[in-house]
Amino acid sequence: MAADLQTIRIKDDYLRQALLGQVFLVEDGGMGSMLQARGLMGEGVCPDLLNLTAAEDVTAIQREYVQAGAQVITTNTFGANALKLAGRATVADVYQAAADNARAAGARYVAGDIGPTGSLLEPMGSMTFEEAYELFAEQARAAQAANCDLIIIETMADLREAKAAVLAARENTDLPIFVTMTFGEDGRTFLGTTPAIAAATLSSLGVSAIGLNCSLGPEELAPLAAQMAEFVRCPLVVKPNAGLPRMQDGKTVYDVTPEAFAHAMAPIIDAGATIVGGCCGTTPDFIRCLSEVVAGKMPKPRPFPQDFVVASAQQACVLSAGKPCVEVIGERINPTGKPKLKEALRAANYDYLVGEAVGQMLAGASILDVNVGMPELDEPQTLRHAVDALQATVAAPLQIDSSDPVAIEAAVRGYAGKPLINSVNGKQENLDAVLPIVKKYGCSVVGLTLDEDGIPPTAEGRVAIARRIVEAAEGNGIPRSDIAIDCLVMAAATNQAEVLEILRAVTLVKQELGVRTVLGVSNISFGLPQRNMVNATFLAAALGAGLDMPILNPLSARYMDTVASYRVLNGQDAGGRAFLEAYSQATDPYQGGAAKASANQAADTGQAASAADDEGECPIAVPDALSDVAQLVRQIVQYVLTGRAQPMAAATQELLENHQPLDAVNGVFVPVLDVVGMKYDRGEFFLPQLMASAEAVKAGFDVVRAQVQQGEASAAGAANTSDSNDADNVIVVATVEGDIHDIGKNIVKMLLENYGFRVIDLGKDVTPERVVRETRESGARLVGLSALMTTTVKAMERTVQLVHEQLPGVAVMVGGAVLTQEYADQMGADFFAKDAAEAARVATRYFG
Amino acid sequence: MRSMRLDSSVDEAEALRYLGYAGQQLDGSLMVRFHDAAHKVNALRPVGMFQAFPIECFLNDEEGVSCGVRLQGTPFVLPGRDIAAHVRGAIEVALMAVTLGAESEMLLRRETALSKTDGMLAHACASSLVEGAANSLSAKVEAYAQERGLASGDRFSPGYGDFPLSSQRDFCQTLGTQKALGLCVTEANLLIPSKSITAVCGLFAQDRVGASPCEADERADAFRACESCPSEGNCAFRAEGRTCYGS
């Protein structure tokens, strides 16, 4: 059942058997309520310090647990990290005392206990993954130094934090690691993780045992434990509370009796739990009854899970063993041939990636490929930032796509979930570099059938490489259920003889190796006309040959139509329900001249038609240079006034076909923006209208910029398209330290960009030091600061002072709901802008 | 203490008001986007919790004015003259917390990444939703009060008047919001998830409650709290008929 036992230190044979799931192991119960009962938990008492100040009491409680049958005693160190101890004692001293206490109680196994940091990790909170890791690492080292026999990481609500703790324990000790997470009544953690996702992610990380504790009683935990058991590759731990807490006379009480608790644990044990104990509200009596339940019993063997899983913290893509299942990997986050994505990556504009991600998810992708490989970028850093931005905003699990092992590791280390690594290949050097990362971080992996001699032309040649990859992976402790093989598609135009070999290879690797399969579909049509048609045909053939995960552009309805139809044929879409829902009203693209086939596209068309070009008043004069397209200009003005970005882009494109970018910018965009600003000032527009108009102009600017970059326009245009690196139009903007409100700052940023300034956005909660650093590095001459709350105006003042002190010649403009000209003057700001339109005017005057 | 699911849905008129809407002529496409934002936000599941504590005593400052409220069974003292005045005469106070959860953070981040306008619309809708959830929790507090022959007064939140934002941390620790709701407090004493509300509510003998402000007066009462705010007189929120603690 358990893997990796050879690399850890196991105290004795019984523990070894327990880690193999062959015997039951009983842990202890609650500590807090026991300390309370002894009157030790007075006002402001830190329970972890009681190891030092009330050692005998702690030992006495733990002795009661030993006598009740607990084999594992957890040290009283749940909150003993440097942050929470806050200098009152060292982490090492607390763990030493706590382990001594537990040993003095007669514990068979002393488990160094590690609880959550107490701070929220990014992106919700401000603690970085590395900071959490460092806190946990100090605890883990202290536990090992104090001669603990194992480490218990418990009550984790954030999968990412749990992963930081596991890595810290793994990299700093050689002890067995148990990790348990806590779930709410809805069966998810606060951050949306299900037991199945936690089980798949954490057990792939190679911990010795995983499970659930706290929050709920045994009855409520039973179904969650069963969900976990399906995906756990090691022994399952369950430590419920003594029922659900309720308040009585100002005290928390639990209603389940020790006998009822033990009784309710029976189905949990039947579901596969072999390591059991209690959490809040449980006492030695609970553990005594529980010990009796497992006494003399042997656990039932549990099969090793064979499902292929790729998961984010919130969403799993599961290819169940033995069931037909096709899942789409979206390929669009890849800069190859995508100038806009390239530009976004160069500018570290990860919002653009989020847009691509959401579009693909809505179109039906289950997994999103993330590739940021561009020669001029620092790939490890860019990939990591891209992955962090995506996991903060979209639920779809990610495929980390890079040929650089350093970049792969940078991206997967802090990923909350079980990512799919794309890829490893059959070259020995590559196997040696990538597989240890796959194993260490518990990932699934795509193996490419190429090696030192290239890509073999025959199916058998490809299968042979696939076999070597699978064997090498297993040699690294990676089960074959975590492997998908990509038999590598060649173009039919150049390698026609190989096409059927590729399909045969897909069938063979599945049959002979029992792994999943992946193919990048669109290569097949390279060099042929009607590429989509060829791709869709090949896709259908490949699915028939056994392809599980096509990598494709899900925005192409044609491919998704093929996938949806195939899911009816292979039985995945039971009763064809999803198909009927999506297609019963759809028209056949080959009949009656209907333009679109898919239901999705039909909907798109409807939307476009409804956005009719109703014409309103035109508040700007059409410039002479554009008089031949006056109608189009008036339409663009309407798109801006009504805030419609999509038609704006198309109309701008049309305008630029025969006219200069500069005429579009200075003759249309800027004048209409001035009108928008005026309308806002007069109260004719409210804020969302101003924003929507600004976004529409931005869509137009993007088109202009793309054209300028293609060299189809005069250099004069570039100055006004925020493309120049000239520090003369650079503005740094930030929401000040301590403030997390960034809507106002975002509006200012957008408007400034509309007026052609290059804006460096530092985000929210930005320290004065960082503002100074980034301003200095960028050479910007103007800084815009925003604060919404009276409490953070102080931080704004500090920032203004630091900028003035360290960066003479740099001006600061301030704004925000509670600010006034008077406040701005008091804090020494150079400019006050009451709103975004004013900020744009200030900047224009300043640089003008 | 356990969390409970709270019924709430976006009050579109209120959300528009948060956005500064004052009867401007609206283009259809913006309204479509607004409804879309409301629809997404309505899919969130607000949760909350409350716990009632008997009042042990009022603390007085050197001027003899009540400047704090000590509660039984917890070391947490409600600090400030305004909160003391707000619950004067109450027998118990309920500490309340509601949140739209981590999912709301992800939704708002996503919407903002996709479009700043849509993000802003979603923010306003989420503020309205959490306000509705707080009202829903208030109804539960009122039901609890009635069971005990009491009646509940208005909500009063850290950050109102001289009830300092810095009491957020102890407030949340006393209630156990991190464990029950996943609701935490930042270094700068702001709530995370940001679409969350904490509040204190006095539970009065039923014949006393008439003397205390009632639900309908909530907004007026809120403005009274502004009177002791350092920004009183130059507050941009007030200028628009809103308050800084609206969300």
C-alpha cells in the first residue's frame, strides 16, 4: 500500500506494518479541552508554552491517553511556530520539552505535531509559500532534534499550506509524515478543496499517511473519509471531533458519547481507515472505546488507486481506470504564433492569460496547458508567475509545459494541487532530470516517444520508447497510473506513411503499458489546406484508436463537436444527455447554407446580432483626414460611449485599413475620451460607464498598437500608443501599504493608459520601499498613490515622504475616497486628483 | 461554534447605488453585463455565525463616560464610547460574522482580470450580497433573542465611530471565525475574504428595544457613528450618501 518506506526512518516493525496498512494504529484525542479541564487555559495562555511551564500536567494528560490505548502521542505543539510563539520561547525548546513530556507519559510513538501557520497564504493572504515553508521547516527540524518518531501535520484548511508543510518536513527530516486536512459540512475546505483532491495531491507527494481531522464528528466525516479512500495511496487517517460543537452556558460542548463515537467510527474503518484517533472534545474515554473497536482486528487490504488525476485545489480531472473517458487539454496558453500573448508575457500582463484560460474552460477544456517559452524571458520566473496568477483565478487544473526542468520545478513547487508535467522524453539525460521532479512534487507526467535517435517511424519504435519511459518512471517510484504517453503527431503532408503508425502506437501503448495517452492533434495538417477539417478527422480517428486527452484549441467548435459526438459513442456521455442538451437545436453546417454548426457558435452569433449598431448623437467632429469614413468614425464613437470593446476592436481594424493610426488616436480616441471624462464630471455617466468606455478605447488602442508593431504605421504613432520605453511617459501606480482596495487605482491606470502613458502597476498593499525601488528601476517621473481608508492615509504619507527623500525630481499624485486637496497638501503630495479623469489631466499637464 | 448558511441575493438597486448610480441613462449592454455580474455573484454561498455573551459590566473613562463593554466568558472587551452607547441597556450582546468565502475572492479576482468594468460590477454586487447575508444573520439573532424573551438592536461594526478597526483581530479570535468560516484578519486589520462583515448587536429586554434604534433607522444610525470619525466633514463616501464600511 505505501510507497517510499525505504527512504524514511521507521522506529520499529509495528510502525512499519502500520505504514503498510497491515495493522491498525491508534492515536490520541483532544488536548485543548483536557488542559482547560485542569484549569490551565486561563486568559491569554499559550498552550504550547505549557510544555515548559506545566510539564507535569501535560505529561499526566498524555499518560491518560497512553493508558487508554493510544499508541501515538502527539506533542502539544499545535501552534508552536516562530510566528505564534513570538519570541516567548524558541521553537526548538518547545518541541524538546513537548517531546520529553510525551515520552515521559510512556508514549510508544511520539509524533511532533505541526498545525497551520495561523496566517493566510497568497493569493488570499499575504504570506508567501516560502515564508510558510520556513516556519514549518523550523518546526520539523525541531521535532527531529527532539527525537520524535514521526511528524503529524494536522487541521490544514489550505492545500497549498499543507503542501508547504509536507515539503518542509520531507526536506528537513527523514521521519514518516502524517498529514490530515479539515473539511466543512459541505465536504470542502474553506478554499474549496474536496477530500478526493486532497487525497490525490497529498498522497502523490509521498507522505506516509493522510486523512481528515477536526471540524466534524465521525458521522459527518464518514462519507468524506470514503471519498478520500478512493484516491489515497497510503494508509488513511481519521480523527473526528466528538460530534458537532454547540454553545452551552458560554462553553463549547460536544454531544457524542465515547461509546457512540466508537460505534460511529466503524463505517470509517470499513471505508479503509487504519490510523484512528480523536480531535476536539475527545478524551481518554473516547480513545479507550476506539481502541476496543480495533483491538485484535486486521485491516482489510485496500487496492492501490489506479485513476489518472490532474487537479487544482478546487477542481479535479479524473480519468477513472477501466472507464472510457476523453478529456480535452486546452493549448492556447502558448506564445508560439500568438503575438498578443507574446506581448502580454513580455509585459508580465497575466490578466491576458486569465482571459485565455476562462475562454477555454467555457469551451469545454478540462485541463489547461501553460507554456511561456520565449527566448527573451526568464522562463522559470515567468512560468511560476503565470501558474500563480492562473491558480488564483481559475479552477481548471494546469499542465505545466516546458522543456526546462528548472522552470518546471519553479512552477510545480508552489502549485496547490496535482499538476500534469508536459513533458519528459526517452533521452536518458531528460529522464534523469525530469522524473525526480515528477516524483518529488507528486505530479502526473506526459512522456514523449522520442529519444537520442529522434522519433521512430514505426508504432513499435514509439512503444519501445514509451516502455522505457514507464520503466524509468516506476524506477523513480512513479506509478504508471500517473503517466500519459504522447506518441507525437507528424504532418501527414510530409510523413504520410506514419499517420496510421501513430494511431497504432496509441492503441499499443494503452494495451501493452496500461497508461493514458495524449496527442497534440493539429500538427497532422501542417502543409495542407483546410487544416481544421483534417485535424477534426484525425482527432476522430485518434479517439477511436484510444486517445484519452487530445491537446487542441477548444475554441474551435469543430474539434469540440467531434469530442462531444465521440463521448456519445464511447459511452462517457451516458444516455447522450449532454449531447442532446447541446445539439438538439443545432444546425448541420453542411446543410441549407447554415453558417454555424455548434450550439456555442450559434449563441455567439445571436449575441453579436443583438449588439446592433444603433446610432446616437456624435459629440465630436469627424476630422478631415477621416471624412471618407465618417460613418465608421461615428460608429466607433458610439462603441466608446456605450462601452463595447468587441465591436470597437473590429471597427478600429477597419478604420486602419486605409488610414493612419495617428489619425485614429488623435482624431477619434482622445477627443471621445475627453467627452467621456466630461460626461463623468457632469454626472451624466456614472463610474461603470466611464470604465466601460475606457475599456472600449483600450480595445481600439490594442489594435492600433498591433498595427504599429507590424511596421505598417509611422513612428509618430508609437509615441501615443504607450509602447515607448521613454521614461517621459512612465507612471508608477500603487494602492498603499495595508490597503487592499484597488478598484480606484485600476480605473486610474486604465484611463492613464488610454491617454498613452505607460503605467507600471504595483498592485495593492505596496510598501513605501517597494514603490521607491520600482520607481527608481523604471525611471518613472510620476507616482500615483491610492488609499481608500482613513487608516491607510498614514501609509500614503510615509510613501510620499520616502519618494521625495530618495527620488528628487519624482512627483507624487495622490487620490482616494477619503482624500482632499487639504490632506494631499499636508502630506506633501505634489498633486491631488479627485478622480481618474482628473488624474489623466494631471499627468497630461505634468508631462506636457 | 458552527457556521450556518445564510440566504441572500443581490439587491440590484442597492448594488447600483454602491456604484454611484444616480439615474444616468444606461445603455443596454452595460445592464446586460451588470445582470451577468449579479448572476455570478448570486451563485456564491454566504455563511455566518454568531455567539451571544452576557454583558458583565461597562467600563468608564476618567470623564465618567462608558468607554467599553466587558463580556462574560471572554477576555475580549468591546472598546469605545460609541459601542458602549450602542449596547447600553442590553442584557447580552451578540458577536456576528458573515462572509462570502474564498470563492468570492477567486470570482472577484477573475472578473477583474477579465475586465476592470466587470470586476467593479461584481464587487458592488458582492457587497450587496454580503449586506443581505448580514441581514439574514440579524434575523437569526433576532429569533435567538425572541427565544430568550429579548429583542435585538442594530448592528455596529468595528470601524464605526470610535470602535477601532484594530479590534477586528480579537473579535474574530473570540468568535473563532478562522476555524468556523475561514474568515481572517490582515495585518492592517482588514477582513479576508474581503466580502465579509463583523458586527456587534445588543440584545435588549423587549420593553427597552423601542428606545434603541430599530432596523429601519439603520442607515441614519450608521451616519451617527460617522460623527466621531476622524474623516467626518471631508468623507467622499458621505458625499455620495454611502459609508466606508458599506462592504
